[in-house]
Amino acid sequence: MTLLRRLLFGIIAGLPAGALVAVVTDPSWIPWAAHTVVLGAVLGLFFGDHRQSSGSAFSVGLLIGLLDWVTWTLTLAPALEGEQPSWTIAVAVARFPDLVGAALFGGTAGLAFHALSRAGTVLGCLTYHHLSSLFVPLSAACP
């Protein structure tokens, strides 16, 4: 899978996951949409060029959600607001709902990315074999 395709699949996977989290957490929409596009692109970069199982895709997405919570919620957002970033237990407990939202986003986006990449592989294989010959058996690279 090319880099551009991974980025595109990541962004597409991030949008419904971001919408799901937005319904639950009710953030301001424009910054949240930009945030989900960036996280979706990061998801596409993390997945790399090899196939993932659905469990592995969910785990990678969950990890990205956790990293987002630490880097954005606990570090960058307070710094951009002119506050000192703090990683104390009290701050983490206060921001726990954001952690749940980030984990929900990451896991859902990971599964959506897996489904998109799987569908893209199947569609690509069928298109290739349909165009080359109707009687060529599917290769080992195709599911």
C-alpha cells in the first residue's frame, strides 16, 4: 500500500470515529474535525505496509488514542492555553473522560482502517484479475 493511500485511508477511517466521539463528548466541531484528520493521517502512517489482523488494528488504534491523550490533552492543549503542562494524578483523573474518548476514537479508527485496507485489497485484486483475464486464479497476495 502506498504512503498516499495509507494517509487517505487513515483520514477516511478517522472521520467516522471522530464523529462518534464528538457525539459522546460534544467538542467544538471545527477544531475536532481538524484533530481527527491529523490523527487519521498518523494512524495511516503507523499501520505501515503490511497487513494487520483486526485485533492488531484495534490495538494500534488504541495506542494512538493513548498517545493522543498524553501529547494533546495533557501536554499541548495546556501549553497552547498558556498554562504549564502537568502530568500529575489529579490532572489525569480530571481528564479521564478525554482518555475514554481518545481510546474510543483510536480503537474505532483502527478497526475502520483495517476494514478499508481489506476492502481496498480485495477490490484491487478483483479489478486486476478482471482486467487481465477472467480465468486467471487469484494470486497468493490477494485474500
